[in-house]
Amino acid sequence: MTTMHLEDGALVRYLDEECDGDEQAAVRGHVTGCDACAGRLAEFERRSRTLKVALRDSDRPARGARPVPRPGLRAAAAVLVLLAIGGAVRPVRAWVLERAEALWTALTGGSEPVAPVGSVAPAQTAVSFVPADGPFTIELAGRQSAGTLSLEAVPGDTARATVLGGSGAESLVVLPGGLRIVNPPASTARYRIALPVRLGPVRVMVGGAAPRVFDPGGPPLEIDLGGR
Amino acid sequence: MAAHRAAVVRYLCRYTGDPDLAEDLAQETFVRLYHRPPADRSEPRRWLFTVATNLARDAHRTARRRGELAREGVDRLPVADPPPDPAAAVEREEVGKRVRAALAALPERDRTILLMREEGFSHREIADAVGTTTKSVGTLIARALDRMAGALEPEAG
């Protein structure tokens, strides 16, 4: 009498609970009476478990939690990314990611839909980024109907800019040496910017007005943007 | 969405073996979500991982042509938190190295299949992502696990 063994694919489907009803019962019935297939099934189960543990144990920490990688490798990685994908400009990415987050929420039926064009519903936009060392400038298109710009220093390397009470028309664009706030004249939004304390004096330019200076080592600064 | 971003970064890190490249590719994945959202919005998570896989594959091919990144990725390390037991750390380090090297040596499709399975995708979703039939995914997983046996169970290799 010839014993027909199960295909490996059937054993893995059984292990992953991917069999249809008939196959599930057939595999279960077979492995209870076939030592070879039961052993093979146990082997797949053991290897799957070992792989899961090994992958989890060897996962690397997030970028912010790791030491700065060697410059050569970073450069190589950056070159590879640019070569591979044609490279969106990095500073723009953070801005896009914030929009992607809203889009994702809309795609998955979340409770924070993308604000439609012209919406007057209060919107909140935020972006986190790590400013490079060196001069840092915050630019606004100009004064607006009402609102304020608040600046404060925070520990760590990450800056965060938040738009509060905006119409959805405001944008935050992270630049290599600063942050651009694209604010329409009719805006009444407030902007809260938290900057790493390690930064030197930060220039704040509102339209063509004389620049103000925020010292992260000093007290918070609030600038009234209204009066347009 | 933070959980999805973390999952995409983890997946890409495992796929490429390079955490910095993984984060860049994850960002690009979400940039594409913004610029070119999926026409079929019923399975956005699968769409994300498919795009991430394609980007990783392209980057991997470029790296292989350049012959630099894969070698560095396998050798670079460390794990997130130093465990209290040094011997366990060494052991874990060795297993991690073996697994990363074994993953890097797998054909791209097999690597994608194993890593998407780890992220909890169904065989149907995996099949869609790699362009095969649902039924063949089980066979491909079995084959990939066999190929990984040496790394997972040194005595079996």
C-alpha cells in the first residue's frame, strides 16, 4: 500500500489557517495518522516561530533612537534612494507626509477627513522635523487677518510646527535651513513652533517686515500676525 | 496611521537590512500615497506594502549593482535595547546576523512572501502583491522556510 503524503503548500495553508473547509478537515485527518506529515508540519511551525522571534529580536531601533550612522553609509543610502526613485526633495517630504496622513485617514474611513478646498472648518496641520545645524529662518508670506506665531524651545533634536484653528489653506514647508509658513491673508490661524534648544538665534520674517529674532536659549516669543 | 508607518518601516528594514534606507523608502511610500492614491481604496494597507516592496526591490537592485549596501547592511547592527545578559546579547546578535544574511540571499519574491506573512497578510493578499495564485503561496512559503532552515536552525543546515 502506498502512503500519499501532503504537499508542503497544504501543510503551510493549514498552519496559517488558510485552508478552505474541506481542505482543513482533510489535512487535520491526515496528519493525525501520518507521522511524516505531522513531523513536516511541526517543522514548518517551528521554523515559522523561530523566524518570527529572530526578526523581532533583530529589528533595529527607530532613527531617532540610534546613534548617527556612519556618514559614508548615509550618503550611500541617500544616493541609492535618489537613484532608485528619482527622489522627491527631502524637505518637502515632511509636508507631504502630513497630507498623506490625512489622506490615509480618509482612505481608511477614519474620523479626520481631508478638509475640502475652501472649507472653513477648523483644521490642524502639524509637521515634525530635525533642523540641520546652522542658521534657521522662519518665513511667513505676510501678515494675516488675525492670529499669532508662538515660538518656544524644547529639548531634543526634533522641531514641531503646528497650525491651530486654520482654514485648511495654510501650509507648512520644511526647508533645509528653516520653515516656510504659507499663510493666506484671510487666515486667522495660530502657529505654534517648538524648536530644539540647541539652535542658535532664529530669524523670523513676516512678509517684507524687518526680521525678528527668537533665541531658543531665552524665553518664549509670541508675535501678533493680525492687522492685515 | 502611526502604526502603519511603523509597520512599513519595520517591513522595509527587514527587507533591506538597512534602517536608514528603510525610513527613506517608507517616506517615499507615503509620498506616493499622497501623490498617487490607490484607485481601489478597499485595501489601502496592502497597497502601501506593495508600493513599499516595489521601492525596496528597486533600491535593492541598485544597491546590488553597486555592491555596497547589502554587504554593509548585513554587517551593521545593533539591536534596539541592550539586553541585560551579555551572552544572550551575543547569541541574539548572531541569530540576527544569520537571519538577515539568509533573507538577503533569498530571491526577492520569497523574501517578500515571508516578510508580508510576518506582517499578518493573508495568502490572497500576498499572492496579489507578488503576482501569483493564492494556492501557490503556501508552497512558496514552505520553500522559503526550507531555504532559511540553515539560518533558523544551524544544526539543520
